[in-house]
Amino acid sequence: MDKVMRLTTERGVVLFSKSSCCLCYAVKILFQELGVTPTIHEIDQDPEGREMERALMRLGCKAPVPAVFIGGKLVGSTNEVMSLHLGGGLIPLLRPYQAFC
Amino acid sequence: MPFSNLPLLVYIYQIWEEEGIEAIETWNVGEQQELEGDEESKLSIALDINSTCAKVAFFIISKSMNSPTPQFVPSRLGIYEPIHQIGIWGENFKSNGNPNTSTSVIVEVDNKLENESETTSHEMLTASKNYEQEASKPIDKIQRRLAQNREAARKSRLRKKAYVQQLENSRLKLIQLEQELQRARQQGLYMGGVLEGSHIGFSGTVNSGIAAFEMEYGRWVDVQHRQICELRTALNAHISDIELRILVESGIGHYFELFRMKSTVAKADVFYVISGVWKTSAERFFSWIGGFRPSELLKVLVPQLDPLTEQQILEVCNLKQSCQQAEDALSQGMEKLQETVSSTVAGGPVDEVSYIPQVATAMEKLEALVSFVNQADHLRQETLQQMSRILTTCQAARGLLALGEYFHRLRALSTLWATRPPEPSLP
């Protein structure tokens, strides 16, 4: 839990993912499209992976991955990210972290 | 006398407005070689313009009295045909209120038929009465035969009507059955493939989940169609915004209902949803992760929504863009999933008899497909929701009508395609 909390308070966009998860891959693609490079933590490759999974569930995520945090605040999973984006609320949140090459 | 030497049977027919042809009088002109002078003059084609007859037809059967079946050939008034022809008057006559008044049509039979000028009804009736008095003996027989003819003709018309109706119904039924068969066949192939390829026995829940969905979806389409008609009527009638809002809410809610149904059946069998067998063929052509593309939805809707305010145009533009981005992200995720499953199934030595590990691993990965279908439906739902927020009630109603009509037409296209005539086989 501590690790997760520490990681989430990192500045910017944080994405908890699993390397085998294709839905996480879709979210990564979306951020890429929006000019954002999130900090990605592949919890299946982390020794404390299972702990992190449990912690994420406890934080309110229905599925542990993908879990998106922006500026330390939990945005949610794919559903929430998509809804936010279509509603026009995602881009304003990402603006400080957008970098188009 | 032109009639001499001509054994003819002249059927005088009176056509009622709705009942068709009825024989009212028959003269066996052949039995009377010669007619009296005044008969002759009255044997001219004349019409009682005061009768109630809508049309009057006459025909002359062939010389042979053994062929009582009339040769019924319509010809225009005034055209003089040789024997075997008939003439039909198409004019409507004034009604004198009594549909049973017979019109006597006296035919001057010659090698040329001559139309005389109209005579009065009195003359007509007199003439026919006179003639009847002359030949009273065969009248009973004639009357009986006429009655039989009437009855036969009536029955024949009813039979024909019933037959045509039956044909129409059968044709519709055939189209429906063909469609059902096609769907069942695809499903049968699909289900057969699944059962063959898996070592794990499928319980009945898979089938029952699909069966339940099929039934519900059939109902869903019917309700959809009804809602479209209601929307169309409401928009034309310019009902109040409040009433229109109710229709819009129920329309959107109806789509949400479909997404719920799909979510349930996806848990039972995700391949069923993705394959799109539950949709018509044209709809399937446009299928994207088990349903319509959200961007496609916007493309269909937006042209129907003019005029939009500047603010609305901006918002719709943003929605289009974010929708496209989300769609692309999901599409790429799906591609990744395909790659993953493919490499898993193909992995390992091919000369090994046991491929269970690869297939079992692939099974795990396929679980993700359910998430993708759910995400795709979520995207569709969000798109509808956002449009509903951006648009006015009236615009939203028009949009729903356009969308519903679009899918309805796709379904009609599928039916038309399925029933097109077969291509000629090559020689």
C-alpha cells in the first residue's frame, strides 16, 4: 500500500498496468495520442505486484489495471478515462503534462 | 336479316360495380332464324343510360353451341368485331336506385356489328319483354342457367382472391424463414466449431444465454421500430418540448437496454456478440467490436441536425475527435490482443501431441475480449449521452429518428440482398 501511495503522489500522469493487459495497452495508446507520456508501473513485473494489486482494489478500482492517477488523484479505470475524455474533461487535466514533439 | 344461318348464343351480361360479370339474359338467337321487323330494329346495341349498371359487357360465343364457354375479349365501344368478340362499355351509368334493374343490351349480330343510337329504357324493356314473350319456353332453362353462372362466377372470384392472398402471405413467410435459416446455419456452424474444438464440455447455459438474448433482441427491434414511428409522428405534429423529451429519454434508454443485454450475453459467450450473427448481414458489415462504430453514429447523426449553434458545432467537433481517439485506442488494443492470442496458440513445438498448455493459456487471454466488448459498448453509450447533452430536445429527437431510420434501412438492405434473384449459372 505504501508503495502505491508513494507512487501515486508522483507528479504527472501515473498508470498502473500489466504488461500482458491489452486494455492497458489501449489506454497507453490513448495517452500517446494526446501527447502525454505517463509514468507506467507494470505491476506484474514488480516483486510487490500482488500487494499493489490489492492496494489498488482497496483504493476503489474495480479492476486493478489499468489504473490512472493524474496529479496524485485517482481518475479511475478505462471506463472513467473514456467517459472523461468524451465529456471533454480529460484534456484540461492533462494539459500541464502534455508535450507534443 | 343478318342473324340468319348463324346459330349463336348471345349472353347478355350485366356487370355490377363490385361483383363482376353476371349473366342476366341469354338468347339463343340460333333458334330463331328470323326475327320480326321491329325486333330487328331493336336488336341494336343500345344502352339504358338510366340503369344502375356500371358496366355492361356482352359477348358472343362461337358458332358451335357445344362450347358454351364464352370467349371473353374486351373491345372498345364502337369497334366492330366479327363474332367471338365482345365489347365492354366502361362508362358509369346513372343510378336509378335499384341495383336490380337489368339493362338490356340488344345486339345486332352481323358480320359487322352496328351500334345504334341509344334508345329509351322504355323501348328497351318493351323490346326485351316482347322477345321474352316470343320465346317463353326456354326462359326457365335460361334463368336457371343464368343463376348457376352467376353463382359460379362469384365463387370463382372469391377463390381467386383467397389464392392471391395466400400467395402473398407465403411469400413473406418464405423470406422470413430464409433469414432465420441463414442465421441458424451460421450459429450452428459456429456452435459446432466451438464444441468440437474444446475439450471442456459446455453446459447448457451458453445456449440458453444466447437463446434468451435472441428472443429479447427480436423484441428490442420491434420496440425500436415502434419508437421510430412515434418520434416521426411527434416531430410532424410539433408536440411540446416536455412531451418530446419523454420520447427522447425513452429512445436513449432503449439503446442502453441493448448494451445491458449485450453485456449479459457477452459473459455467456463473447464470440457470439463479436461475430454479430444476431444482427442482419448489412449491419454486420459495419460491425466494430460487436456493434456500430461510435464515429459512424456521429457521421449519420450530424448532417440531420442542422442548424447547430456555434457552441454546438464546437462541442460536436470536440466529441468527434475524442470519440475517434478512443476508438483508435480500443482498435489497437484489440489488435494487440489478437497478436497475443495468436502467438500463444502458435507457440510451442508443433510436433507435440499435446497442445493443451498453449490453448489453455490462450483461453486466459481471451477473457480480455469480454472487457473490450464492454468498453466498446461503453463508448457507444457515452457518445449517445454526450450528444443528448449537447443537443436541444428537438434536435435530439431528430437525431434519434435519423439513427433509428438508418439501422432500419440497413436491415431492409439485408432482406433485399437476401432475396435478390440468383445469378445465372455459368454455362
